[in-house]
Amino acid sequence: MNKEQGEVETYPTAMAISKRESISIFGGDLSQDFIGEVSFGAYAFRLIMLREPTPGELRLFEAVLVALADHGFTPTAIAARLTYLSAPDAIQGAIAAGLLGGGSRFLGVSEDTGRVLSEKLASLKRVPTDDAGWDEIASKMVADLKASKMTIPGLGHHLHKDGDPRVPKLFSIAKEVGTFGPHLALFQAMGRVAPAILGKNLPLNGAGCCGAALADLGIPQPLLRGVVLLARCAGLLGHIADEMRTPVAQSIFEHVESHAISSYPLD
Amino acid sequence: MNKEQGEVETYPTAMAISKRESISIFGGDLSQDFIGEVSFGAYAFRLIMLREPTPGELRLFEAVLVALADHGFTPTAIAARLTYLSAPDAIQGAIAAGLLGGGSRFLGVSEDTGRVLSEKLASLKRVPTDDAGWDEIASKMVADLKASKMTIPGLGHHLHKDGDPRVPKLFSIAKEVGTFGPHLALFQAMGRVAPAILGKNLPLNGAGCCGAALADLGIPQPLLRGVVLLARCAGLLGHIADEMRTPVAQSIFEHVESHAISSYPLD
Amino acid sequence: MNKEQGEVETYPTAMAISKRESISIFGGDLSQDFIGEVSFGAYAFRLIMLREPTPGELRLFEAVLVALADHGFTPTAIAARLTYLSAPDAIQGAIAAGLLGGGSRFLGVSEDTGRVLSEKLASLKRVPTDDAGWDEIASKMVADLKASKMTIPGLGHHLHKDGDPRVPKLFSIAKEVGTFGPHLALFQAMGRVAPAILGKNLPLNGAGCCGAALADLGIPQPLLRGVVLLARCAGLLGHIADEMRTPVAQSIFEHVESHAISSYPLD
Amino acid sequence: MNKEQGEVETYPTAMAISKRESISIFGGDLSQDFIGEVSFGAYAFRLIMLREPTPGELRLFEAVLVALADHGFTPTAIAARLTYLSAPDAIQGAIAAGLLGGGSRFLGVSEDTGRVLSEKLASLKRVPTDDAGWDEIASKMVADLKASKMTIPGLGHHLHKDGDPRVPKLFSIAKEVGTFGPHLALFQAMGRVAPAILGKNLPLNGAGCCGAALADLGIPQPLLRGVVLLARCAGLLGHIADEMRTPVAQSIFEHVESHAISSYPLD
């Protein structure tokens, strides 16, 4: 803000601007051009990217949102239910509490995978044209990550030890609609080469695959986690509806409270 | 929790249940039956309602989500941007901060409208069959609310003083797809009769209309606010993407800080 | 905001105002008059009330903060730990998630008790001068609340069924320091008369007692929940430190996930 | 969790454990040993550290909490006020929204400073015994950070360009009470040597000084941000009380909304 004295302060935005009689957005009119005319997924894509998705992009984007929306009793879903138990009068708090678990350990995997893939792709002089070419690059990438002792994002799942069932479906949709780009190609190659390099079976996981798919759609890397959170917001709403119908949070709380033992003093 | 000693504790849920090789939900398989097969809006509806929406219901549901997603520089959008400014490393915090504004004053209007309409409808012996019948009921409702000194939810907007442009479009879609039910009918009648009863022009607002539309879709009243929050989550993501491209939060902060004056001691 | 064209916008505040060389607050200088000169509890009291507490008021205020800081594995503490498990890189999210449980069911009891007591006291023509007088008023209040089918805040605790051990200590401190006012007197009377009126033993709980004590200190009713949240913030920090040393959140998550059963379709 | 079939699951904790008749903590009894017996600051220290602070440690710890509690209209305080404006019925949301700004840019400075200092100290073979010794180490540290193009935490403040007034007071208290340890010594030296190395006047800031002081008290580095958040929680409560008395959030919102201009399409 380098404003001259007296200069009028303004706040530029590409989001909606409301006037007395209209709400304008994306060079159009919210009511005439968007409400009832586009799907929520298409509108969400546009809010982030400021452009209309192609039908193929939209199909993959909505597939990713569906894939990420819910995974049952995750720590974030449990946190949302416990918060709803404590504060049923403020449902926004329960959803917010659930989203706050969107960090490095669970919901951050999509972002981390997208970043690792993007950095590798940015370093390439030319993009491979066949699987053998991708395998070579993926091998180098996995070996480097292994050497640096870093966790390799996108590999392994505590339950789906033989393969995450979401991964082949997402690959298949991306190929079908023509949005299978370099991030997904490198990610798929990573799945082929990792077991031999790491000496153990760590299959590709769904969160990582979603990160690769979103990166191929052009979603900027710092927003990948945001898309995951949008998807998860629907799942958390489902868990709260579920908690209203069939409460479990009180039982979880009582289970924990009644099994507490003292660890003080520490030895 | 009345469990016999030794009885196994279980947590029932209608959300996803994951096994080593599959993720089951709604009596089907996440990957085969939902990813890429249904829109995100349709899946969100199902997460909340545990049933598939009809095509008409889905069109109205997605229209409502689009209508509520963004309304420009609202207090919640500004709060999310300021939080992003402070903690750009934890985008989940910025989205959560924005959602936490989903309370009684702004994002709660949809819920409040839905509740007032539902309570009135529950008290009716029979549902009117024409506009005159609805107007009579709405007149009684508005007069009662006026007498009780309560704010009447769904009426008035600080900017759209001559009518919220989202309202006629939502009515039109609901009629077109055959989901214009008693909540929308009573809400529309409220708009017709309120000016004469209240002695001032307070047109129907979009948030209230969305509440009525969602109630007609069967969304339980305590979850109306949750649907608004899901919609708003997409808008907040848009604002954070906007803030990354064209930052304004630092300017807002500096404007406020530089115009602070002391109100201490209070007089 | 009714500003004439060109009028300068200002934001009045009784909180700190910073200049290049100083930070002013409460008519004094932050560094010279407050840092190292007053306890954190005394400063928190002043931030809320804009006045210095008397030594007696401060002793009771700090006693309440200590009493409310931690109660072990509450739903809010568990939610904070699960959020820390998911997002250990953003500790602010874990604390926020814990505080978001500060609603009507658990941490809201202090506020609800304070409100019920204040409303009753506001309706009195004169304040009783002995226990018999307080008992009479409390009897009427409890009978009215019972008749209205409302939950009576401040009574009963799921664990401390024979009496919450914090209550007599708080009464004793308030009497010792001379801040035992009408809210505590009415609250104490409520404990004496409730069992006979309700036909069951529902002793006074600590959260309600803290609400009464804070109300006697003059804390405005809408801020009572805020003081509880400040106290709880310290407890949540303790739980996160505990989780770092001796993790349990992963075990809680695994316990819940592994005991999930499907409740779909609902019958 | 490697439990044998049938083994009882337990959750160890050093926080409070409640029984029907008592609440135990730190090997003592909450009501008898802590409520009314220790200050809130002392209890918070114990919740984090599991040990009693010495009187000197407590004085510095409370001084840091007071120093960090409020800094006027920061982005986090504005976000809390805007959230309160939107959702006045859920004060926990406003406080949580404010705390969520506790990230890398603003409230994270204490943690970042503590980490940089701790890492440097951990690399030393022996600790200096005079200022010249500290200056030598600080010079190397600042030069290395400058060479790595990293922001140097603890240096500079957008308002207090000639020195943050909190810093000399905190140094003075730490020396007076005998807790001026290696973190503060290295931090102070950094302030002496930085201008010459960086070629510009970037004085030590208060947030960084608090991080150094807390590190000298033994607070683990990953919890430094948590202590800042506890302090800030009191300040946010003050801002919400202030907003109740003298509202400004609506004016801030209207200022921003009325100065919005479209940045779409981006050029």
C-alpha cells in the first residue's frame, strides 16, 4: 500500500461484487448465469480457478471431491462429533473443528504429493513419452526421497495395505476424460517402481492420487489442501447428520474417560 | 451406554466403513458406485439425507449451494483473509475462521427462516391450495412475529433494498423442477404480505429463500446451517485463492490499525 | 455509520494502541506499568473489565480460572488431541478445536447458571439477609424451572454424584476474601433446596459455581463463557503437551475405527 | 497399539483424573492443593511443564503472558471481532477464529525465534561467558541466516522501527529474577550485531524476546506457540468485551465492502 495522501483506498477482488439490484461475478450475473445453470462442483472450480472447467475437467474434479468427502471414523470426523456433542447449538464449530485436522498428517497428503510431483516435473528438461521414461524419473525421485529420509507422500495406507481402491478408479476416469497429465503419470510410475526401491509393498493411496489429479487440472499447489477441505466439509456434515440420528460421541467420550490412568509422575 | 460387563462396544455409522480392500458406503462401493458416477452435490445430498436426490431435487440443491457460495467481502470472507494473512502455512485455519462466522447474524438466516416456516406449517390443520390461502396464513405469521418484537428472518437485506436478485431465480427453478413445496409457498406469501403489515418495504432475501428451499427438500432444520456452511466453504476457498493472487488483507489491517483511537476511559 | 462525505473514519478501542515508540493501554504504558508488574490473571481481569481487581477479587478470579482449566479427558480435550494428531504442524488448530466445544452442553454451564441467577436477582425487590430468605427465593426459582421443563443449570455432574469437590472450596474462598455476593448466595441456596423439590439428589456442580462466582465479580453475563474458555485454553495446552509426551489420540482413533459397524440402511 | 487379544485398553495422562468424590492432578488434589492456592499463571506453567515454577520463573512467565496478551488491532483481533459480529451467539467461535491466526506470520515469531536460538545453542561446544563471546556466535548465526536468504525471526517490527518497548523490560525482569539464560543472551547479542551485518536497523521485537525467554524457562520449542496462544486468548477476550461495549466490526465490514472493485478478468 503506497498511497498518496488523500488517495482513495480500494480492495480489488475477483469474487462477487454486490450492488443494490445485482450480484456480479466472473463477468456475469450470479442469478442469471450461475444459479441453477452450473453444478456446485463447476462453480467451486470457477471460484478457485476463475475459468470454466471443460466437461472432462469437471468430471475429474467432481470425482476427486467425491473420493475425498468421507473416509468414515477418521480423527477429524471423531473430533467434529465430539465438538457437536459439547456444543450442539453451534454446528459451525463442529465443522470447523473437523476441518482443523486438515494438516500434515492426514488431509495434507494430497498437497504434499502434489508438491513433490510438481517439483520433480519442474526440474525435467523434457517430459517422457512412455511408461519406461516415467519409471526412470520416478525411480530417481523415490530413491532421492528415500536417501533424504523423508516420508514419501502418496505411498501407503494404514488400512488399504494391498492397494487403495480409489486409485484405479481415479486413473481410469482421468484417462477416459483426457485429463491424465504428467502429475498422474509420474504418480502412477511411482507406484510401479516404489516397492523394489523401498523393499516393501507401499501401494499408492487415494489422497496422493487426488493431489496428483488436482495438480493436473491446474489447481495451484498451495490450494490443493483447500480442495480437500471442501470435499471433507461435505463428509463432516454427513457425520454430524449421522451423530444427530445415531449418536456415538458420548460413548466415545465415556470409553476414554473411564479408561484413563495416571502417567504422573513420569518415570 | 448400558453395556453388560464384557459386552463389546461398537460405534454404528451410516458413513463410510473401510476394510483392507474396499470402502463401503450407502450399501454400495465408493469406488465403483460413486467416484466419477455422481456429482459432488449429489453425493453431499446423500451424505446428509442417506437417499439419492431426484433430478429435480438435485437441480434445486445445487442451485442453492451456488446461490450461497459467495457474496463478496462479507465479514466471514474478511475474517478468513485476515487469518490467511497471519497463518498462510495453515489454510485450514483460514477456512475454519471464515466458517465460524456462520452464526445467528449472517449465515444463520437460512436456518432461522426454515425454522419459523416449519413451525408455522406444523401448526396448520390443512395446507392452503391457492395464493389467497397462503397470504392469510403468512399475514397471521408476520403479525404474530411483529407483535412478539422478534426479528423476522428472511426479510430485508442491507444492500438489496428493492429485492434480492437471487430470490426470483430460486422460485423459478423450484417451480420448473417441481419442488416448490409449502415452505417456499409460505415464504413467497410472506414477501407479498409483509410490506403492508410492517409498514415498510422489507423484501425477501436470498438466505431466507435458500432456507425455505432446503426445507422443502426435506433437509432437517438443524442441518440447514450446515448446508450453508458447505456452500460457503467453496466461497471461502475462492477468497483465499483471490488473496493469494491479489492480496488485500494487509491493507485492511493497516487501515484499521492506523485509524484506531482510544476509547479509554469510557465516559 | 452515518458519516458525512469526507469525514475521517476511526475505530475506537480500549485495548492497546501502539505507536512507533510505545504501547499504551488502560491509561498507562504496557512495558512500564504492566509487564512484570501484574499477574496474568490480573491483566486478563483488566482486559475484560477495564478496571483493576481488588486483591480479594483477584484471588477469587484466579481460583475460578484454576478450577476450570482442566477436567481430564473431556470431549473438548479429546477433540484437541485428535486434531493435534492430524495436524501437528498447526497447534493453533488443536487449541481452537478444543475451544469450539465450549457450547451449551459442557463449557456453557457457567454462563447458563450465571444467566439464570442474574435474571432471578434482577426480579427481586430486595435482597434477603439470611439463609432462610435465600432458600425461599431459591425454592421458587427451582420450582419454576422444574415446571417449565427446562434443565436447571449448575445442578448435577455425571461423575461427581455426591457433590463436586470444587464447590465447597470456591464458597470458602469467596467468603474468606469478601466477594461472596448474591449470585453465590442464591446458588448455594439452590443446592440446599433442590433435592427436596426435584425428588432426587442433584448436587451443585463446579461449572455452575464458577459462573455464580464470576457474576458476583461483575463479569457481564455474555462474557462468562469467555472466561471459561480462557481457563480451558491452559488446560488444552496441557493436554497437547501431554499428547506430545504420552500420545493417546492414535489409540483412541484406532479403537473407534476398529469398532465401527454399519447402521445403513436405517430401520 | 500392540495389544494382545482381550488386553484392557488404557489411556495414560498426566492431566486431571476425576473420581466420584475427587479430582486428582499432579499427585495432589485439585480443590485442596490448587484452587485458590496458586495463580492461574503458575497453574498454566504446571499444566505444561508438570513441575512447579520457582518464584523467579513464575514472574518471568507471567511477564511474558502479559507482554503477549494484546497488541491492539492486529489481524487476529480484527478477525475475532468480525466473527463475533457474524455469530454473537457463539463466542467460542470468535475466540477460536482469532487464535487461528496464530501461524507463521504473526504469532509464530516467538516459536521461530526460539527454534533458531535453540538450534544454534545445541551446536555449541561451550557456552560463552561474556558479551564478546555471545556477539561472535550471534554474528555467525545472523550471517548464516542472511546467506540462506531466510527471514531472521525476532528482528524488526512494522511499527516499532526504533526498538520494541517490551524488549528492555523483559531483559530487565529476567536479569532481576535470575532466569536470564543462554537463549536470552544469544537473542540480546543478535540485537547488537544485526544492524552492521544486515546493513539496516532491524531492532529486536517483543515476540522474539518472549520466545527466547520462554525457551530459557525450559518450555519445549513445539509448545512456544501454544503459550503465545494462551496469552492471546486473554487479549481476544478483551477485544470481544470491547466490541460489545464499543462496536467497530460493522464499520470495518462496511468500509471494505463499499471500497471493493473488480479485479476480474485478471490482466
